[in-house]
Amino acid sequence: MLIVLGVTGGIAAYKATAIIRQLTEAGHSVQVVPTENALRFIGATTLEALSHHAVDSDLYSDVADVKHVQLGQNADLIIVAPATASFLARFASGIADDLLGNTLLATKAPVLVAPAMHTEMWQHASTVANVATLRSRGITVLDPAIGRLTGEDSGPGRLPEAEEIISAALELVRPQDLAGRTLLITAGGTQEAIDPVRFIGNKSSGKQGVAIARSAKARGARVVLIGANFGENMGDLSTEFDEFVSVVSAAQMQSAVEAHLESADVLVMAAAVSDFRVAEVSETKIKRSEVGNDITLKLIANPDILKSATVRVANENLKTITVGFAAETAGNQTALLRLAEIKLASKGCDILVANDVSEGKVFGADTNSVIVVSKAGASDFVEGTKDRVADRIIDFLATSLTR
């Protein structure tokens, strides 16, 4: 997607670097259009290095290419961050005497504006009227964050964080191709009790599964998320999705999957499910003083939730697309692809997502690299932030749903 990022002349202009970096890491092409005043706060060299595109604020360069119109016509999305009070006034008045102003008037793409200024300027009647005018024209204007400003004062006027700006902007262009579909998604890592205080578990944080759930929700799906042992940093997922089921063990996860499978268009088994559980769980804490320096635990296999689901889908002729995940220690892409193909066949699922967790990679991280394969013969390699990987997996899924 081609995203034009307008940067205007405020102290918060330096924060545009985080927006550029996150957008490019997510796979988008970013063309930065700074105002002349913005270049007083941040250099064109920095903007070019991060965006990988030449930066030129001059309305009268490359006139033969009709640059002042072409940028707006070609953009899929325009973000202006930071947006000063002066910019808001000019935009609301339709003034287009610089490249950014011309680009905004020449576009039919969604536009998001993120203001940043002192509290008194944000609350001034002129700014309030200008914001109201822009919103009445379909422009999305974020409210500024509240906090410490340039001087000693604090209040509403801070530029929102890059993640908030990007999330709000991308919401404007997300396709609603999953509207009317129900996705049943598992995430996190199951735990199997040894005694009341100890368990067998794994390192899964659940971040990738939650990212997939959020991506699906943003594209119109009804999302049922079954989560195992998330940390507090995930937020209140019970309000974020249509249904959130919290589980601990593999057995509890299997029960939740079985209860929701029939109504799901897609099952995404992103959770890391423990392969084994303790045969006999002690009802009281096992004390070292009683068992000595050695202890032997008998482990028995947990049910294969994905395999059971694919068998049920086939036996009951359900229309559910099944997606499995495999954490492998492959070492290279060729080996990972081969392992993914083997796992796809053995599980009987429609799509298999495999990642390489060698040397502690992936678990708990904010980035991932995966290979996606389908029994129809399609494949894809995706790397980047877990949000980007989630979006690409949902793209892959959406294509399967339309066949």
C-alpha cells in the first residue's frame, strides 16, 4: 500500500520517524511530504533514509510529472503527523500553496490527521472550528494525547504514540472481506499441572494468535478467542472480541474448541498446546523433604486438538477451514518448508503456518517469520512484526474463503 505521510512544522516532527519505520516494517511504501517548516525540525536525509524514497517539499520541482496531483491520486492512504494548528487552519480553508496542501486536495484516499500543539492552541475556538470542519468533510482527526508538552506545562496537545496513529489510520483502509464470517482462534501456551503449585508449560506468549484475532476482527469477522495463560500485558480481551474463553490446560482448550467448532467458518489453532500431561497430578504440594533429590513423573499424551478437529470437520461435513501452527527447530527455510508440508499432511488441515523457533527465536518477541502452505498447493513466506504476519495470514485465509 502507498501511504503518504505529511509532516508539518512542530517539535513533534521527530516522532514521524517511528511512524515511518513501523509502516515500512509492515511492508508499506511510505512517501514523506514535509512542509518547509517541518524541515526546520527534522532533516530530509533522515526521512529519506527511513522511507527509502526521495523527499522534496518543493511544489515547483518535477513539474513535468505533475507531482502535486500525482501524489494525491496514487496514494492509498494519507496521514499527517504531526499536524500543527496552522496546518489545520490552512487545510480547513482549502489553501494549497505547498506540496502537502495540493496532495490533500488532489486525493480521494482516506486522510487521518494527528494534531500536536500546546493545550491553549488546541482548545482555541479557531482550532475547534477547524477540526469540526475537517471532520464534517470526512477527515479523521485524532484527539491529541494528554501529557507533558514542550515547556513546563502539560495537558491535551501531545502527539499520540506512533502505534495509535498507525492503528487508527489502517482501520480506514482495511477491507471488510470477513464480514459475516466467524473465526475461532486459539492462542497462548497451555499448562499441565504437576501439583497445586507446579506445572509443565511452554514459552508461548500468545502475541501472534492475538494479533491474528485482531486482524480478523478489523476486517469484519466475528471472533471467538480461546486464550491460554496470557500475561497482563494483553489487556482486557473480553471486551475486545465477540467472545473470549480463558483456559489453562489442553483438555480445557479441547472442550472449548469442540463447543464452538460447528459454528466457525475458520479454526485457527495458533496456541502452543502441550503434547504431554502428568498421568497422576498430586493433590498436595510435592515436598522435596519427602521425595528426596530425585523425582520421576509419568507423562501421557494429550489429545491432538487440531487433528481431532479436522477429523470432525470431515466426518460431519462441516464447512470449517482448519489452520494449524507448527513451531519447528528447522534451521533454514528449505527445511522449514519441508517440515510444514509434512505437518500439513499429517494433521489433515487446510492451511499450515510454520515458524522456526531455533535458538529461542519468536517466543515473546514482537517479530516473526513464517511459512504458510495449503493443501491446494499455495505457499507464502512472511516476516516482520507479528501484526504484519497476522495481516498476511488473514490475506491468505480470505483468499481461501472466496474459492
